[in-house]
Amino acid sequence: MKDAAQTIGSLVDHQNTTFIGSVGEDGFPGVKAMLPPRKREGIRTFYFTTNTSSRRVADFRRDSKACIYFVDRRFFRGVMLQGTMEVLEDAEYKEMIWEGGDTAYYPLGVTDPDYCVLRFTAERGRYYRNFSSEDFEIE
């Protein structure tokens, strides 16, 4: 892959689902489908909205190890990014990615105590396409 940031960034930007993995209380991995990131900074940092009361938030508070996966079903290619996930509840981040329609999920608005931001920071990745995989470091 010549330009990981461009290749992976383009793949991410065209998907409507993100798969997020966490380490559960029992030590086993768990995966959940979520909406795409609200914001990304290159292919290192991704921001997601979620419920503070969710199982993933509890998992990430206990163990920050995480992975996110994006798949392009049309061309059967995908990317897994591994790193850490932070649970952010301060107003700065909540307001940064808030959208008007979010009241459907968080009826009390941007200050809803059940609304938080997940910030994923990637350390490395694995890209799959054309029946082969390639590991890469995040620069």
C-alpha cells in the first residue's frame, strides 16, 4: 500500500457501519456494530457517539484496549485498526461532535448524562484486499 492514510481514509469515509471491539469483564473480546465515526483525524484518531450506560463504555473504562473495523463489502476489502479507546464526558468533546438529530438518542441534548464520546487512538492496522493482508504502523 503506497499511501496508508489516503487508502484507509477513503475506505473509512465511504462506510456506514463501524465494528468496535472491546475486552469484556470476562476477558473475552466482544464486537458491536456502530454508526461511523463523527470525526476523524487522519487514520489515528476517531470520535464516536454512544450511551454512557452501554456495555462498551463499561468495558473501555476497565480496559482501554480496542479495535475498530471497516469493511467495503462491494470490493471485499477491509481494515482493522488496533489501539486504545477513551471515554470522554467533558462538554468540549460532546459539543464538538453533537448533531441536531442526536436528541432522538439523547433527549436531554448535549448535556444528557447518557451521552458520551468515545475517542479511539490507533497504533497499528491490518488491511485486507485481493486475498491478502498487510500490516502497517500508524504514522
